[in-house]
Amino acid sequence: MNILILGSGGREHALAWAVKQNPKTDRLIVAPGNAGIAQLAECADIDILSGQTVVTFCEENAIDFVIVGPEAPLAAGVADATRAAGILTFGPSAAAAQLEASKAFTKDICDACAAPTAAYARFTDPAPARDYIRAQGAPIVVKADGLAAGKGVIVAMTEDEALAAIDDMFGGEFGAAGAEVVIEEFMTGEEASFFILTDGTHALPIGTAQDHKRVGDGDTGPNTGGMGAYSPAPILSDAIADRAMEEIILPTIREMARRGTPYQGVLYAGLMIENGQGRLVEYNARFGDPECQVLMMRLGAQALDLLLACAEGRLDQAQVNWADDHALTVVMAAQGYPGPYTKGTVIKGLDTLPETSSQMVFHAGTTARDGQITATGGRVLNITARGATLAEAQRQAYAMVDAIDWPEGFCRRDIGWRAL
């Protein structure tokens, strides 16, 4: 079959890598892709936020199946457009993608289905938001309601930090995403990611992971889009996962269907775990990045079969065949990230690294220029390895990191530390 993946990051490189291994794949196109993706698939430079553009491209290229990678095309209704054109699509409608696109919407869903989550309040004006913070005290969490590229959440350890976050959000730092703000109780515990496929009726857990949001070793410094991840996450035991399915995931799926906006795609639940129970931190309407990289490394070719079963509404007939293994990915980022950073620096040594079912470098922000790979983003490479143990996966990943010649890049040296 002819398959189109939308996106240009490490998540989409990992998806393409897994899909490419499946014999069902005849032709694979990624739009717009990146320098790493171009080594295994065709890349197409089209506007992936325009549903009509994507539909036209699909019709011209006889695309059988569309996989939407990032959140922005989902929120823009691209999956609605491709489905309306009769093209099999993996990813939720714009209405269902509000589970990620609006923090306030998700809180309303949790209230309606009694899913355990943090206490909260919503504000569209800064003055009452400041009063609420002063009344609640710190630590406290301040979130831009809309999509802010993974950066619209401030975990404020002091009242001053929280008040500054209010000023930034209502001052336009996150654009329209900050027009409404959700302020939440600070939840204690350990956070992990739970990934579920749902076709709107049935649900299938497909893995757990834990990522490292802070930029510095020991979880220090500002939040980022993620500096590394590993799977599975030991903190998210089978018992906790089963309880989360019953108390959070399945009630959410039923409530979405009840509202006439059934959810089809991957439901990525961030859970805060304490005393054997998970509470919902937030939902994402797509695979995590960099969690997708470790999930795809462990799933391999079967990933396509699972995504097809989800899109075709037959998840009740699907099952995940897990190997008893571990995967770990280390993000290499440009110096200065998550603040200002330089683009266009040259990365050397990538051609010496293995590309196997247990070792792979997924590109997140790269382009090819004059025969060289150059960095074009903040998070640039995902160095990913599989092993019989997490320690072995970690050892292999960092050995690959050390073989890369990129003085303008950096990484954390402690990915996996919680589990190890």
C-alpha cells in the first residue's frame, strides 16, 4: 500500500522507520520530512496544515493510508479532510483533538467522567488569575490553554514564578494559546506516559515510557520538549496501568463518544503516579516525542498493523507482541536550547553509526546541504538503542552519542536515571 506520514520530526522518522519494515508498505512518503527521513522514504514539501492540499496530494499519488504525526495538523482538521475524501486515516478529528488542543476542554471531560486529575481553575483575565495564585500559594502549575509546542506549562515552585507566568501568557508569549489559562494543583509523585490506541469504541494499551523534560542532568533547569526517554517505565506497573484504564482512559473514550466526537488514534496520557494510583496530568492526541522513538524501536514492523487496525475500527481483533526488552533514546540538542540557539551547524560522524533493529539515530531537526547534515532545530537528533536490560540500552545509546562529532550540540548524560 502507499502510505503518507505527515510531519518532520524525530517522531515521524521513528514512525517511518517502523512502517518501512512492514511488507504491506509499497511506497512511503513523508511530508515534509527531514534529512534522516529522506534516507528511507520519499519526502514531499507540502503544507500539512491545509486539509485540501493534503487531500489533493493523496489523490495525485494514490495514497491508501495517511498517518498524522504532529498535533498542529490534527487541530487544523487535516484528518477530517482526508476522511471526508474517503482516505483511510490514523489520527483524531479536530473536535476530538481538543483533548490536547485545549487544557480546559480536557478538564471538562475529566469532570464529566469523574477521571482523577489535579484540582484546577480557568481564567481569561490576569487579575483574578493572580488573586487565585496568591490564595493557593506555591508550588502551583500554570498552563496555557492551547497548543504551545510543548512549552506552555510552567511548574512554578514560588508564587513569584507563577505570577510571572501569568504575565507572560496573557502578555502574548504563547500567542493565542495563552488567551485562556488553566491553573492547577501541583501534584506530587512520579510522572510517566501511557500510550493507548482507540478506534472510538475499543482501546488497546501499546506501551509505557518515561521522558526527561528538564534540560539538565538530575532534572534541573527549564522544561523542554523532552531530552530523552525510555520504555517500558517500571513505575507504571501493570496494576497501575489497569487501574488507569478503568478510571481514566475508558471513561474518557466513552464520554467523547457520548458527546458525538469519538476519538480515533493514539491517546497519550501523562500520569502522575503516587501510592499505587495514577492521576491524569494531561492528554496528547499524538505520539510523544521522544517517547515515540523508544516505542517504535520496540514495536518494529507490527506498528503499521496496529495503526491500520485502529483506523479500520477493528482494534478488538488486534494484539501487541512485546519482546522482553528495553529501549532508550538520548536527545542531542543545539547549544542554548531551550533558549536561543544557532542553526546551520554541521554534524559529522553519523555515517559511521549502525542502523539496525536495535540501534538507530532518528533525525528531529536536520537538513542536507552540500552533502553534509546540518542542524535546523533546537532538538536535532534522537540516538536510540534497544537492549535486554535498560542499562544495556543506555550503554549502547551513549556509545553512539560519543561517536558523533558535533561541538555545537549537547545532551543530558543521565537518561534513564530514575529506573536505574
